[in-house]
Amino acid sequence: MNIKEAFTKHIFDLQNRICTALEKADGKAKFVEDSWERPGGGGGKTRIITHGNVFEKGGVNTSTVHGELPDVFKEKFGVNEARFYACGLSLVIHPTSPKIPTVHANWRYFEMYNAAGEIIKRWFGGGTDLTPYYLVEEDAQHFHNTMKNMCDQHNSSYYPKFKKACDAYFFNSHRDETRGIGGIFYDYMQQDDRMTWEALLAFQLDAGKCFEEAYLPLVEKHKTETYTKEQKYWQEIRRGRYVEFNLLHDRGTQFGIKTKGRTESILMSLPATVRWDYDFKTEKGSDEAKLIEVLMNPKDWV
Amino acid sequence: MNIKEAFTKHIFDLQNRICTALEKADGKAKFVEDSWERPGGGGGKTRIITHGNVFEKGGVNTSTVHGELPDVFKEKFGVNEARFYACGLSLVIHPTSPKIPTVHANWRYFEMYNAAGEIIKRWFGGGTDLTPYYLVEEDAQHFHNTMKNMCDQHNSSYYPKFKKACDAYFFNSHRDETRGIGGIFYDYMQQDDRMTWEALLAFQLDAGKCFEEAYLPLVEKHKTETYTKEQKYWQEIRRGRYVEFNLLHDRGTQFGIKTKGRTESILMSLPATVRWDYDFKTEKGSDEAKLIEVLMNPKDWV
């Protein structure tokens, strides 16, 4: 099987499938597509949804880029001349209601070639993580169980390892909080004694396909709930933490910005309306404080 | 003259003076002070103004910190053991009205000591820069002329050099725009043939003292002007660019966050309400487009 072709086809199918499912859940807004080309080779399809019944702002983007390996990567991998191919799907969905969690997911594949065109390095990376504004334990359990069940069908060591990696990665060190309640995160995933490239591809396809099962039931469950002005305010404060993570700590964002990636496709991850109050404090014992408690002390949800 | 003592006294006087002047211009809100201590030595006085008649959110902060030089600095300066003293005043003022520019200023002094307690390195740094939401040429001229006149009293090479450095530093490379219309910016300023430490101190004191003359007339001029919902929306979009600069590019913010500085004092620079639209576009020939034009092609204002 040609891993590159199979995964590339998959991300386009998945983009269609996820956009259709989100449009259905929203009931009003439709994704609008912006196609773009990368000067060095390749391009992407950025699909944005805004001002929906349910979704205030979201993007479900694919990109397939190739060409001469950027210099920063050459240095990192200690190669002089190399070409590459990278493709992936990246999504961030910010619902209007503070009762519905924000979700982020990303699935990607990378290949690097020598002058003869042979693959000298390749890997899968990805993950799916949830950022609620109010903690609903059953939601967290449902989300993590979906990830665990999917992982367990491929390799029972994956979920515990990737859950931990997710909490470690999505961490606002300057706040001593995780960005959300996590999920799974993995990178530089390569063939080993147990997992062939074909097995890794099968895992990566399923990781993408289980997104809908993990997230959409939470949307359906909460989308008709009412919320107060104060709860919306809290959501906007928490969105500030989301922005802080993405701009201060996220490697993908920093890398994209510094290598002159397409700014609007990278920063589509930022929420529509955001708030920073000086030294915002939650009330002791409040629902807001309960969320912070879990972000400061990540829990096992399965 | 003891430079350290003189400058330290100055920043506290200046903090009082600037806060009083801003409160007077606001007519309603008062600064609230948070004193904090740094575990390794020293501390700061963070003063925040919010929900004023004029100022939506602002901070005028002083800090005087000392102790063992942090490891990142030791590496940078190639020393094994060193102690340091650093003090400065840092301010960011975000008015409610999009007709009044946001302003940022910072004046700082740093000393490094060997084991015998002798100064082995020291410098001044600082700057003042303006971020309008609508371009008013006379305002830009007034602001820059104030900086130039102040600089010229000390060293005629300063203004041209520091104006250029300001445009280069406050640059959102991923947007190909400066953050605002600039002002002056300087760092690692040390004694040379022309400027003694005393002369540098005199410059640094005047740089701080001219802040009120540079900024307050713009507040007075615009504070009674009305503005539309669309103009407020535009301000919030532009505030997004301000956040992007501070979190993605600003060396001070990155350094503060990574060396575990006081998060709330560092991030007081972020505006209260901020907006990110996907691929926001200005209308051709509009006032909004005129601002962008100048941010993409910095002008000489004097």
C-alpha cells in the first residue's frame, strides 16, 4: 500500500465528512472554502464556518505541501539536501455557547527524500483534545473513552501514553494549567517491531474517523441549553487562555508563523471574541473554580 | 552620581506622576495597586486602571528585581556566577474609544555584578510607541515631534536611529505590518565617547518625563468624539494584532513568561476585549485601509 496516497486521499474524504456533520449539527451555517497555493509547492483548502446557530467560528483545513525541505528542518535533521511531502487535516471549532466545549484535532503525515527520491524519514502525528468551559464529568469520560476504545483496537499502550502526552503538551506553563481536559496527542510515530507502516496508517485513519463520535454527541447534548451573560463572559476569559497557549506555546503555530506559512489558515484557530481581565479570579466552590481545579490537576477519565 | 539609585527613585516618581495624570484625563477610574514579591529578590508595584470614562484597561507598572542572574542570561553573557539588579517602568494604556490610540512605554536599567560586587555590565533600554486605530497625521506628527525634540536635546543621532529601531522591533512579520505608527525604541545603551553614564541617565529621565506631553494631548483631543459600532469592531480586530505581536514576537513577554515572571503583570498589556475574524478585509479607500497602508509602509513623521 502507498501510505502517502492512502493518507492523502483520507484527509480529503475526512474533511468533507466532518464538514458535512458539523453543518448538520449547526443547522444554519455552511463552510466556506478558501483554496491557497504554497509558493514552494502544494497548497491547502481552508474551510471556515462562522455565525452559525451553534458554531461561532471554526475551521476544518487540509494542506498538502511539498518541495525543498525548509532550512530549519534541514538543520534539525542534519541533512544538506532534502525534499519533503507533508499533508494533514487540522480543525478547531469554537461554539457560541459556553456549555459546548471547544475542540481541536490534527492528523498529519510527513515524508522526507534524498536526492535519489528515496524516503529517508517519515512519521505520523496527530491528536484530538477537548476544551470545555464547564466541566461535565460524563462528557470528559465519553470523550476519553472514545479515544481509548479507538486506540485499544490498534495498540493497548497507545491511549495511556498519548493521554499523558496530551496533558503535557497542551500546558500553559505560565498559568500552571492545561489548556483543556486533554484527549490524545502523538508525534514522530514510526514503524517498529509491533506496528508496521500499514498498522500505523490504519490507526491514523481510525483516529480521524472517531472524531465525530467523540465530539458530536456533546454538541447535541448541550446545544439547546441556555446560558447567562456571566457564563459567556467566563467563556471569553477562558478563550484568552486558549489564545495564550496557541501564540506562546504551540509548536505548530510558532513554526508556521516563523516559516511564513499562510497566516489566516494558521490563526483561524483563534476564537472570535476574547477577553482579558487583569487577575480574573473564580469564586470558591463555583463551577468555574471546578474547571480550574481539573486543569491544574489533570484526571484520569476512563 | 549613583545611576542605579537615581533611576530607581525616578521610576517610582514617574509612576506616581503618570498615574495621577491619567486618572485626571479619565475623570472617573482610579488605579488600583498590587504589590508583589519576586522569590529570588525584589518585586514590583502593578497599578491597573479599568472601566474608566476613557480608559478601558491599562497598567503602569514598576519593578525592581535583583539576585542571582537567571541561567538564560548567564549563558547569553558567558558568565558563570553573577548577580544582577534590574528596574523599570512599563505601561500599556488601552482606551475604550477607537478614536484614541493605545500607547505603550517602557524605561529600564540593568546592572550585572561579579563576585566582588563590581559592576561588570550595565545598560539602559526603553521606548515609547503609539498604536492608533485611525490615522490622524497631526497626531502622529505631534507624537514623533515630541520624541524628536526630547532626543535632540541629548544627542541628535538618537531620534533617527531609535525611530527606525522602533519600526523594526514592533513588526508583525506574519502580517507584514508594524504594530502601530512607532515612536522610539533603544536597548543595551552604554557609555561611549560622547555619552557618559550621567548623560545617558539624563536622557533616560527625560524620555520618561516627556510621555505625558506626547500622549495626553491626543487623549484630550479625541475623548469626546463619538464612534460607531463598526469603528469599535475595527478596534477589536486591531487589538487582535496587538495580542499577536505581544505573544508571538515581543522579546520581553516571551522572556518574562519563560523565566516564570509574574504572569498577570506581564499580560496586563493585553486589551480587555479582542476579536479575530477569519481573513478580515478593509474596504478600499476607507479610513481602515489608510491605517494599514501606513503600517505596511512606515513613514517619517517629522
